[in-house]
Amino acid sequence: MLQPARRKYRKEFRGTMTGIALRGHRLAYGEFGIKALSCGWVSAAQIESARRTLTHHTKRIGKVFMRIFPHKPFTLKVAGARMGSGKADIKGYVAVVRPGQILFEMTGVKKNIAQEAIRLAGHKLSVTTKFIEKV
């Protein structure tokens, strides 16, 4: 799973997920991409699952670019724990995604293969997505 190598502070506040993506909303590296249409948290496991789906469907032809990284830690209390007694331990890491953000890019494959691969990868993510291409 993806996670940061080191952090200044171990735990973070939840933050807000309002507004649209102000950065990372245009294709930069590839011809085709997955664009987020809703906001949410995408976990490291979901990112890895979508990446594996893209590479598996294209049979490792072309190149896949990951445009998101799970920097944000989230905590979870154990089942049955009572309220209080501080913040829980870190359970995993997530990437905060806003509408308009590019999640993955692809190049070096035909449009119909890329479109199907991106459709399959979109099902692995917890945000609604759409297929885009460079004009």
C-alpha cells in the first residue's frame, strides 16, 4: 500500500471536502485519463486496486501515470471502544479528491482499450469518475 515515508505530525484533522479542484484538473502526461466528478476520500487500497486494473487490462502496453497520492492519515477506534480517551490509532492513509481532479492518466494505447480499462478502474474507486481524452 502507498503511504508517506515520514510525516511532521502523526495525526491530522478530518478537514473539509468542499469546492472544486484548483490544481491537477488538466491532462499533463497522457492522452486519456480518469476525472473525478464528486469529492471524497480515496484510500491507498482503492488506488492500488485501480492501478492494477489499468495495467492488467492494457496488458502492460503503454504507460500509466498516478496523479494522486494518499498523504492524509485517518484513525479508527476499535469495535466496542467507549467514547473519550483520546484520538484513535492510525488505520490507513487516504487521498482527498475534489471534483475535476485527474486521478490517473494513460498513454500509448488505443482509445477503445483505454476507455474500457478506465471504466473498469472507475468501479474500484469510491468517487464517481468519467473518461476524458486530450483534444
